[in-house]
Amino acid sequence: MDVNIYNMEITLQKLVDEILPGYRNFVFHDPKVEAVAKERLKLCVECEHLNHFVRSKKWGKKCSVCGCPVLVKIRSMDSKCPKDKW
Ligand code: SF4
């Protein structure tokens, strides 16, 4: 089953396993998660696959390979970079 988020088709499994935990960690900060997210973000901001879409500057970045919102993906501890950058 696909779910439409930010005009992207995302599987329900991916939503449950990766995106929702990432949102939880975005809202409820854990210092260990934030340390990992900071290192991941350094790689994402340099990545050619980081795309922007019209929403807001804060939420407007997504990975064009997997379609995930990057600020959420980097906080999902079970997520992996689809290009093996982290
Ligand atoms: S998750 Fe990987 S491929 Fe996607 S923007 Fe970040 S570094 Fe690039």
C-alpha cells in the first residue's frame, strides 16, 4: 500500500519503519540521535541528490533518491542512505 506524502508515493512499510520514527525523534530530541543526525546532515547537504521542493525552507529538503524528507530521515535510526553515503 502506498501513502502520498508531499506528493511522493511512499510505501506504508517505509512510513511505519522509517519516517514516523524520524518524526518522533524530530519532535522529541534525544542527544544521541541528534549527534548521529548532525553527522548525516553534513553529508546530505553536500550531496547532489538533495532536492528542494516548495513548502518551507525548514521542511523543504528531500532526498531525490528515496523521496524522504531529509530532516526526518537523518533522525530515523533505522534509515540508511540509499547511496551508501551514511
Ligand atoms: S540520504 Fe544519501 S542520497 Fe539522499 S540526500 Fe542524503 S546523502 Fe544524498
